Amino acid sequence: MQLTVAVQNLGHGGLADGDGNPEDRWPQLARRLNGAADRVGASQVDVVMLCEVVDWHRFGNKHLARAMTDLGLDAAPLAPSRSGYGTGLLYRREVLGPWARHNPDFGKEALHGLAVTSFDIPGLPAKLSFLPVHFTPFSAEQAVIEANYAATRGYKYGPFAVLAGDVNYAPASAAHPLPDFAEMRPYNLGSRTQLPAGDFIPGQPLKPNRDVTRKLAQNGYVDVAWHLFEQTRNNTLLRPTATDDRIDQAWVTGPLANAVSDYQLLDEPAGASDHHGLAFRIDTDAIDVTNLWTYR
């Protein structure tokens, strides 16, 4: 079975600008997400992983219901969030069936929240899990801890998991193109670059902090775009998703690495969000089922 997954940072819920002024961008976001299938050569989107799901729970989950209607998808319960900038998951019930587990345990250990949602997929001996993420931008050190929580919770129902969203930090490989440091605000430079060994001197060469994404890799997750780039050497796979770097990322556990394909950025309509979205496909029949283990 082929699954099409779309990932998007909504930008303040798609409902406001960064200063709190009303700005309903959801119609543009819905067009982007509904159009993701065409970008990857599919007939429909089956899973949508969202972050900055702001205020979608208000007024009886009004905005969540609007998203379900406009995308033709069901929704898992919204993840808990200390910041109010939570995460969400929508899915095509006709394809994946009803969710079998939805687990927000320890979700508030991450600033923006975490919850893992799992499905029983025909032919897979364990559940397939999806965990939207949005790691704190304020501290790489704290984000490493959040990444470890997310990686661990993704494995709660077995070795088959997808973790995707706004990771906020540079990709793991030292061979990845460098961020555009000139586009970073001082607070981004403070959190997204390494501390020097000695005194900080303005203008000195900067190095990206890759600890957050390397923590995901250490937990056995594979960066979808980088994995496909290593096979194809197609540089378009490494395009930035925000102003300065490819900080929006999709990661899959090792058994799914050879089941992913057709990664694309979602950048139309322009202005839908300050982040590009991304889409890719998973062939569930190609998932490696030879090393099945259970969480303990």
C-alpha cells in the first residue's frame, strides 16, 4: 500500500500573523495540502502532520473541524501543549482505518507538545506510528532532550514510525549544505550555531548546531530528504524550508528507510505559511519486517 504524507508548519495556526493580527491563511494552506498528492504523483493525501496548531481547539474545535472538512480527513486528538503552539495529525480513515492507539503521555515534556498515533496496517506485524514534532527554538540543549523524548515515544508501539515537523535545527550530516547564516536573526544564531571553544568574537566563522538531529539519528531514525539525496545526488531535495535552512524535516525509523520515495517541497500557494511544507510517499509493502521487537 502506498501512503502519501504531507507535513506543514501552519504559522500561528494559519489564523494570525506574528503580531497577533487576524490573518486567515487556512484556505491557502488547505490548497497546499490538498495539492501535495499531485506533487508526488499520488491520487490523494493520506496523512497530514501539522505544527503550530494554535487555537484549533477553541469554540468546540471549530478550526480542527474546518480542516477535517476541507481536507476530507479524520483527526486524532490534538496533542497537549504548554506553549499553545501544539501539533496535530489528520488521516484518511478509509485507507488507514481508525487509529489503534493515541498516546500523549509525557507530551508536555516538550514545549510545543508530543503525541504518538498508531495504526494497524494490513501486512505489517506491528503498528505504524506517526508523531508530529515542533522542537523548541529557544535552546538547542533543551531541543536535544525533546528530540530524545520524541524518538522514544515514536517507538512506543514498535519499530515502524514516522516523525516529522519543524525540527528548528540543521540537518545531521556534516556534508549537508550550510545554513544561510546571514539570514538568521541574532536569537537564531544563538540557538542554532555551536558555541566556540573560546571567547565569542563577532564575525568569526560559524558552525551549525547539529546535535538535535544527530540525537534523532542516534535513536535509529533516518532523514528522508538526506536518505534520498544520498541515492540520487539531487540537490533540490536539500532546499531550505524556511529563510535560512532545511529545518522542517521528515524522519523515519530504520525499517522504513527503503520504503520512502518522491520527497517534494510544498511552496504553493506562496504566503500560505512562513515555512514550506513537504510531502513524500511510503510503500508499506517495502517496510523491513525482519527485526521485529517490542517496546519495554
